[in-house]
Amino acid sequence: MHKRVAIAFFALMVIFGLLVANLGIIGLNIGTSDVSQKANEKSVVEKVFEWAGAEISERLLSKKENQRVKSVLELAKEKVQKNLASGQVIRDDDFFDKDINDRSTAEEILEGVLLTSQKEYEERKLVYLANLYSNIAFDKTITRQIANQLIKIAAELTYRQLVILKVIGFFQTNPMAPTRKKNAFTAINGLNNVSIASDIYALYQKSLVFSSNAILDAAGINPSTLSIGGYGALLYNLMGIADIPFDEMTCEIIVFLAERNEV
């Protein structure tokens, strides 16, 4: 798609972004808590962050790795504060309890997120990795095993694949979104479009994106049948993927999936 079209559509999507809020696909557990309970919840989470800070100081990291890890730690703290301020309740199961090895699930999952962040050269992903940990701390439906699996999947995804999840979620939940192409591609032209299609197909193979029609290869994608489900929906909500900004990359993917007369 011609770059000028993508840029023009970007401007349109910015307006959409200002007018219409993206809706989540799977809601997080949200409740209210009184002041004393909030203070206790804050203390529980702060202890985990203090433990992580001490762990970081004892590890040999490059300057860049140290910056990434500290950035994610600070972003996670900020997200926890925002969740508490909005009335969400910290999970009250055994997530923060020490096991026989004197280690809690909260510590294990935070370490997993920080180790992933340490090696994450696509630094645009960092804020979403921070969200992943912080939101898991408020959702007791996410077990230790599921949390570890989510971290592994998140580590494997590229930033553009996160953007693709954002765009499919945008189409799926936003009634003001453009109409999607109703037929499968018979051929895909342009290296960038081929690359986008390959990323979508990879998400389908990972069962993060679903289709009501079977997809045998990247050229067989029917945009109108795509939806987020399973672990893809969990990542969409827990990583805050709906908050990825509408930029040129986002709009290129929207243009790729939309009916041509819609753009």
C-alpha cells in the first residue's frame, strides 16, 4: 500500500483513538478495597519489588541490560500503583506466599519477566512486559504454570506481532473500525505485505489468533474471519496491548486487513 495512504489512514485512526476507547476481550478481576486493605496490598507487592531490586544488584549485567531490567521494574511498580488507585484488588491466593524453597510465585514470575526484559532488544515491548507482571498480580485465575507460559510466549513474539494482536482486537471490539476484507488473499504483493501476512500466520499457528476458516498458508488468510482467543486474549488484556499507539506500523496492518474501498 502506498505510504501516503498509510499515513493518511494513520491520521484517521488517531481520531478514532481519541473518540473511541478500545474494549478488552477478557476482563480482569476487578473489585474495591478499603484504605487499610490497600496499604497491606501495597506492602505485599513492595516486598517483591524490593527482593527483585536486590537480585538485580547482585547480577552481572551489561549497561544496556541493566537499563532494560530497571526500566521494566519501575514500569511494573507504576502499573501496580495505577491498578490499586483504580480500585483493583491484589490477588489474595497463595501468589505472594513463600513455598518450601522460600520462594513465592510472585518472585518467580517477576524474575521471569525481568530475565526476558534483560535480553529484549525490541525495547518497545518493555512496557507491555511490565504490564504482564503487574496485571497477573491482580488476577488469581492466572496460575503459576499459565503465567510462566505467558512469559515464554511474550518473549517469542516480535513487537509487530503485538501490534497485529492490537489491530485484530481493534477490529474485533470496535464498531467504528473499517470493514475487513471479506475474502482470502489469492496473492500478496510487496515484501512488507508478505512479511505482515507471515506474522499473522505465525500467530495463527501459535493458537493466539483464530479463524473460522482453516488457514493453510500465509496467502490463505481471510481478514474478516480473524479473532483473538485463548492465550492471545490473555496476552491482549494482561499486556495492555490495546494501549499500543496508532502509528504508521499499526496503520499499515489496518490497511492490509481492511477492504480497499474502506481506506
